[in-house]
Amino acid sequence: MDDRLYAPATERNRDAILAVLKDELRSPGTVLEIASGTGEHGAYFAPQLPDYFWQPSDPNEESRRSIAAWRSHVNAPNLGEAIAIDVTRSDWVESVPEFPQPVVAIAAINLIHISPWEATLGLFAGAKQLLSVDGLIYLYGAYKRGGQHTAPSNEAFDASLQARNPAWGARNLEDVTAVAEAEQFRLDRIVEMPSNNLSVCFRAIA
């Protein structure tokens, strides 16, 4: 037994997510993952993205132990040691260390809907400080569009999230985009993903 945690959805979505990341990552550098959870995504992606340093993070200590265990398991030289970042804090960027290569992308997989709205606000505000022009914010998860769920399964999932925590829930993509634009990011690409999820890519414009 070790500290590795498992999220069943990871094996179902990781290849589709990796395909989008390979299309969207343009310049070698550091990919900062926010809310890495179990650490399975980073452990899977890092060996297949050798030109990038994958830096996982999570505010939860149990999650960071799992990330460390997955990191030890895969032994990828470009997979960093988990750091504690909570994007609901206005000063979260101060928790980001200096990297040998600049941060060229921020990835947040299943963060926006499993967090309070303050996490979305903080994510983009901090990203503005970290990313240069054309830097990528990659989001993955379930969204409403035009105020409506895109599938009955998403509506049920949203209800289950709000039952767990009323501050959680599927966000309107238009609302997330408005936050991004206020922080000088433009919506660059939306990719339909398995299980009625979306990959949403934003680019820094200033």
C-alpha cells in the first residue's frame, strides 16, 4: 500500500485532455497545474510532454501526499514536487517558486465547478501575473452554456455538487469568459470532450 489516490474519471479523460494539450502547448516551459487532486493527470502527462516541466499543486495535504506517491511511481524527471497553492487566496502567486523555465501554461482540470466562485476569480487574477502574452490557461470540466446545462447528466452532476457544497456547481461558460476578459485573456478555443465536458483554452493578450 502507498499514498496514491485514484479518481476513476482520470483514465476516461486523460488521453482526450492530452491530445488538446499537445495541440495547444506552443513553447517549451513550465506547465503549472492548479488543483492537481490525486496527481494522476500529471503522472500521465509529464512523461509524454518531455519538452515541458509539469508542476503539480494542491491546497490539500492528502492530495499532495498522493501526488508525491504518483511522482515516485512514474519517476519522470520533468514532474515536479507538489506545492501548496490555494487560488481562492489573493496572494497565491507568492506560493509559486522560481522555475528554470518560465510558466507558459496553467492547467486546471475539474477545478472551476468543484470550488467556490472565488477560485475562478483568483485563478485568472494570478495567471495575469504569471503568464506572458500568448500564455495558455487550459480549463477542463462541465459547463453551462447560455445559462443551460448541455446534457441531463450534467444537470444531475451539478445538483450533486451543490448538495455537497452550495458554493460549488457548473458555471456558465459566458461568466467564466467575462472574468477571463477582465483579466486580459481571450477565449481561444472550445473543444467538446467525452462525457459532455469541455476543454476551454484562453490566451493572455497583455
